[in-house]
Amino acid sequence: MPTRRQFIKAGLIGGAALTAAGLFYSRSLKEAPGNAVPHRLTLQERSIIGAIVPAVLAGALPAAGEARSRAIAQTVDGVGVAIAGLSAAAQKELGELFALLGFAPARVLLAGLRPSWEEATPQEVAAFLEGWRFSRFALLRSAYAGLHDLVLGAWYGTPEAWERIGYPGPPEML
């Protein structure tokens, strides 16, 4: 059981990390060329999603090689399309989530993930996701559900994935 002192320290450190991530996120939006459209995935968001995709889709993706890389890239693009269809408020919340996950101290504190997203193994990312999935905090469970559903929707929304699960596709309309 954490002591009161540990709880206060953790709160102060967490608050500082959130403040720093928020400043970083707001600055990155202001510095974006032409003040980029909020639903366009940044390179950082693409790397985060690219690390999450193999963890969420373990066993569903092609085993290795170019087919696997193409499937991951296609799913990342699909997540971008899905985010573009969300409300402005939901896009803003996801942007804030990605900003937090992209900020190294916040990534370590919130996700327990020390390596960068590019260096993290699917097992490390899966462990972070499981931690959020079963977290006692509703906010983390909600963030897990959002990331999970975005990836699954992007993957199973493509005809290439249908073949792997034996789905013949939507019926033809006459």
C-alpha cells in the first residue's frame, strides 16, 4: 500500500508529465506546416500505431516479410481514416492521448514502456495494453478500448483481412 507521501509525489510527477506533454502537443500543432488537419496522422502517431498494430493483431497478420509490413502500414492508414470519421472532440482526445504516449517520460509512467515505440517489441506493447485493459482506472481502460477498436476496425474493414478469416465479403446488391 503506497504511503501518503508516495501518493503525493506520484501525483506531482504525473501532473508535471501531463503538463509537459500538453505543452509539447499544443506547440506541435502550432508549428505544423499550414496548421495541419487534426485527423492527419503525424509521424509520431504513425509510429505509435505501428507498434500497437502487431500487438493487437498477433496471429492475424501475415507471419513476416513484405506482406506483414504492408499489412501493418495499411492498418495504420486505416486507423487514420477511422479517426478522420470521428467527431472533432474525439479527434482532439486521441491527439492528446498520442501526445502523451509520444512523450518519453509520460510513456514510461503511464505505459511502463521504456524503449521508444520503434524499438519496443510486440510483447512489450502487448504487456502495456494488457495493463491498461485491466487497469483499476476507467480512463486507462477507455483508452485501451479506443486503441483496440480503432486497430481492429481498420484491420477487419479491409478485403485483404476478409480472406484470412473466411469472410466472403458483403452480399451483392441486385
